[in-house]
Amino acid sequence: MKLVICKDYDEASLKASEIVINQIKNKPNSVIGLATGSTPVGLYKKLIEGFKNGEISFKQVTTFNLDEYLGISHNHPESYHAFMRDNLFKDVDIQEKNIHIPSSDLKNAEKNALNYTKALQKVQVDIQLLGIGTNGHIGFNEPGSSFDNETFAIALTEQTRHDNLRFFNTIEEVPTHAVTMGIKTIYRSKKIILMATGLTKADAIYGMLKGPITPDLPASALRNHPDLVVIIDELAASKL
Ligand code: GLP
């Protein structure tokens, strides 16, 4: 594991973007696993800059998103489909056919999750980007999720719904369920970059790096991954 402690959010975004930009330069048809949430927004801005100044192209890049809410439309401004369009895809030359995001269709969630797993089993993800929840979740693998899961549907914990309330008007609007790549799927990625910034993530980072490896803190599953890069700021590192 490589631990990179940065001064602040901007430096963390820069460090993560350098790795992704180099990956795409060295292998233009890279497969990148993408994350949502507020954490990767700065990194996506830097990738857009890299595209605009001609350093990289997304023409041959394939992407697989980690997760999506269930039961909201793909056009809902807080759906991860909308997030990806607004924060990355609309500003780069990625081809629609190369974009994969789990469906938010609640009724067919199981069937769609299985198809997503099958699509992921056909590729090798070169880099998987991850944030972390305050309870140590990754994607939407909430505490207690088995390390053997591939893509699956899950009920969100109240803590995660409250953490994500800032993106919605009322708690009732925050979806109760989601679909996520499982830990087993995430672990298969060649390289994993996990980013976290701010004091609210300090306990989760401590648990991930220093606590027991346990489904109670899903991110701890990644600790023995052969190519894990953890990029955090001083606040998120403050309990280490
Ligand atoms: C959500 C997402 C996760 C993300 C987490 C942290 O629950 N499903 O993928 O890592 O939130 O979000 P943020 O980066 O906004 O703190």
C-alpha cells in the first residue's frame, strides 16, 4: 500500500489526477472505474483540463461506475448518471458506448446487477477510483457487506442517507436503496486509488488502515490489495 498525505483537497486531487493521466497516456484504451460523491470532483476537473490542453483523450477509454441509487430517474440531478454527465462526460471526448453506469431501475435491480457483473468480468479494470463513507463504506458496500459480493442491490444505512442528505432537500427524498459493485469486484481491479479529505473521514481512514480487516468496516478489505494508493489530506490523516 502507498499512503500519500497531502496538504489539502487541491493537492490530493492533483496527485490522483497525475496517476490517472499517466495511465491514460500510457494506455489510451484504459478501463477506469469511476466514483461519485464530492471527493472526486476536483480530480475530474483536472482530467477535463488534461483533455482540454491535449494531454489526454478519452476516445478509447472505457469507464465503469461504482454505484447508483435505486428508484430515482437517470435524469434526477442527484442520480450518479447526472453526476457523471455534469462533472466529467459532457466536457471530454468519451464515447457513449464506452460508458457503463449501473441502472437505477429498482424493479429489475437483481437482473441488472447480474448483467453488470458479467460485463465487468469481461474486462480488466486498470484503475478503480474510490471515496469512502464516514462509516467506512466504499461504493455502497455498507458495514456488514460480504467481501465476496459482486455487483448487488443494498438498503442504505441511516448514517449514509443522512450523510447524503446535503445533496437533497429532505431526508424522504434520499433514496433508501442503491446498487453497487461489491468488494470482490473492486478488489479485482489492477490498481485502486482511494481518496479522502476532511476531518469527517478521519475515523474511517483510521479504521481502514489501522483497525481489524472486517466487513464492519468495508474499506479495510482493500488493505492487502497489491496496488492500493490511499491519497488523503492532513485532516483525514489526523487520527493515524
Ligand atoms: C456515497 C458514494 C460513495 C462515496 C461516499 C462519500 O455514499 N456512494 O461512492 O465515496 O458517498 O462521499 P463524499 O465524497 O461526498 O464524501
